[in-house]
Amino acid sequence: MSRAFTRAAAEFEVPRDLLVAVGYGETHLDGHQGEPSQANGYGVMHLVSNPKSHTLEKAAELTGERSSELREDTAANIRGGAAVLRAYADGLGLDSGERRSIDEWYPVVARYGGAADIRTARLYADTVYTLLAQGIDADVPGGESVTVRPRAVEPERGAYAATGSDQRSAALSPDYPDAAWVPANSANYAAGRSASISSVVVHVTQGSYAGTISWFQNPSSQVSSHYVVRSSDGAITQMVRDSDTAYHARSANSSSLGIEHEGFINDPSWFTDSMYRSSAALTRYLCDRYGIPKDRAHIVGHAEVPGNDHTDPGPNWNWNYYMQLVGGSGGGGGSVQLSFPSYNTLRSGSTGAQVTAAQTLLNQQGHNVGTADGVFGTRTTSAVTSFQTARGLPADGVVGARTWTALLAAGTTSEVREGSTGAVVERLQRALTAALGRTVSIDGQFGPNTAQAVRDYQSGRGLTVDGIAGPATWSALQAGR
């Protein structure tokens, strides 16, 4: 990939680091096996083909590459992105001297983002120049690392420079004080509601923050959400009023609030702590404002809404951590029992409280079983198999000791030791009970008995035996060892 960036940059006289930063801002340099984004964009450089943007077709015209190659081949896709950037630079009149200055490319980058709204275009370009200032060190398939060294940037914004009137018109959200307000196109939502607000739906954008905002402003998209959350810093933009019906969750549109999170479901690098904390604060505020219970029956993933064919937020979304930050319950109605003296092997046909517990945990990890009803049917078997595959466990659809351990340990990996207390200690005690096959008192108090159980587990798994649940111990537990 590094060679592809270098060659494409040289061929089209685009600064190599700028080319990398545009790709990283769009996709974290992940081509997603040729699968499209929400805006029908493809590859590392997010070449787009939709009714309002045609950078894929433009790249094909400029490079002579077939559209299929541009969608699926990373080197071709990077070359296509460079060709489009150069064409925009020529259209804006950048001469050879200006092209050698990375700061002169700001208007080109703003145009590449495809936003009609100047504020959204500026948001897109500012992201790229922030990445250039911070530097990039991205691990990509094949064990390669693509890097950009930090640099001082002073972009020449040209027509995109913020004026006093721009700053005055940069409105704050009318419903959530910590969000900006950029309205979606009126074709992408319905005014008013036909039902009272009773749930929050968590989404993943399958695209970038600025790209999603632009997509919701595109009347041909026919989709929107109430809020969009940025990965890098947790910034929030509201696009549809709470009192209006966003088009985000089919059967739940009329009664829910939708929150989109920047990123792609198969790439956990997008789900930063800043994003989790900012989104959880928003969800907590909305629940308090509209009387929504803070539990997993009312704070749900897109995949859990009846009548939907989406899979977001997916298995990389940390529901345990998110619900802890929201300050609610991870259970379906706030009373699901997760603590048992021992954990039985569960399989198709099993019933009871432990099946409900397993179903609840699977839902929290994005492996959708639907309602946690205590009946181990085909949907639960499929969810168990999916979870096992994601964790590298034998995918047999049976919840045995290893699967229980991985399920019960899922969540944050905060270091805890003797004297620690709270929910994370309870989670550790549950996982140890399953892993060791003996009862570890589940009381949220990290005392001598829990410390001994940690040492026993570490000794049996070839880990450093210190009685402290640190990253290595959590990693082993979450892998079902």
C-alpha cells in the first residue's frame, strides 16, 4: 500500500502525505473487500458513485481503469483517488509550484469530499489537515504500516475560509447543548412524529463523519439520523430535530432517536474512548429528557430493531462499556441475572435463566438473538456461532466453558487488583467462575479470594502470576482461554 501511494502521488503530482491523509480520513486505509459505504463509495480512497457524486466514474475516465478494478483493487483505487485530486487541482488552477505546497491543496481536498454545503466541505478538509498535523501510523493488511510524519500546516483555504457571517451562522443544536446543528435535507426525514419517543437506536455510519453529514444533506439518500458522532474527538452534529422523524430504523422511526457513529462495523479502530464517552453522555441526556429507561431493551443497536436487515453496530461495539458510561443496565429490562455459582453448558433446546443471561450478553456484543427469552433456538445458535468465530473459538454453537468465559469477560479491560471494587470486578469474578469451573464469589469486591483465583487462572494459562487483572489477563479471558 505504501508503494501504491508513492507511485500514484508521483504519477499525478499529488503530495504523497496528503493522498494518505485523504484515504485515512475516509476509511482508515481499509478497502472493505470492495463493499460499498453508506454513500456507495468504494475502496481506500472512497471513490463514490451515487446520484450526486461520481468520483468513481471520473477516476475510471482519468485512469483508463475499469470500475470493477477501482472498486476492488487497492492500488488501482489509490491511483484513481490521486487522479481525481489532480483533476480538481487543475480545475482550480494550481500550477506546478503550488502543487508542491501541501497547504495549497485545501480547496482541492474540500471539493473531493463532495459536500455542497461549504461548512461540511470545510469540516471534511479540516479533518485531513488535522491528520497531517498529528501524523498517521496505520497498520494495514499484510503486516504493513503506512505512516505520515507530523508536520506544521497552514492551509490556504481560499473560498473556504470562514467569514464572520459563517461563524455566526454555525448554529448550536436546538435539542442538545453540546452538539452543532447542520440540518438534513427535508426529503430525508418527516416533520413531526406519530408516536412518543421511547428508545435510542445506535448506528455505525459505514463512512466518515463529514461524508455522512454530506450524505444526509443529499436529497437522493432518503436516510438520516438525529445525531452523528465523530470518532477522533467525540464531536456531535445534530441533523434532525428530536421532535421530527428521521429515516434510520424502519419500524422504529416514529418512536426512536437515531445516533450514527463514524466508522465501519468491521474495524474497531473507529470506536474510540472519546466517541463512547461523548455518545453515552448524549444518550444519557436523551433518556433523562424523554423518560427512556437506561437499559438494553430501550437502548438498542440497529440490528436489534424488528424488520431491519442491518448488522450495525456489530461485534466490535462494546455494549458493556457503553451502558456503563450511560449509567444504565446492560440487561434487557434491568433485571437479567448474570451471576451464577457455576455456568452450565448450553445448546439448542436449553432453557432457563442462564440461557437468558447468554442471550443478553450476545445481544450486548452485537450478535443479535432478538428478545432474550430464555429459549435456546436456531437464532441463538447462529448468534453463538457468530460470536465464537469472532473470538477465534471452535464455532460449534454450544455455550461451554470457553464461550462462557469470553462472553462474561467482554467489555473494558481496566486493570483491577486487590482493593478494587465495582462492576468491572463483578465481570472479572463471573469470567473466572466460568474459566476455573469453581465458584468465585461475585460481589464486586476484589479481596484475597479473588486475587487467588486470578493467580490460579494466570498459572494455568502460562501468564505472569501476579494476582492482578491487567491487559494480558483480560485478553486471555476475552479469548476464552
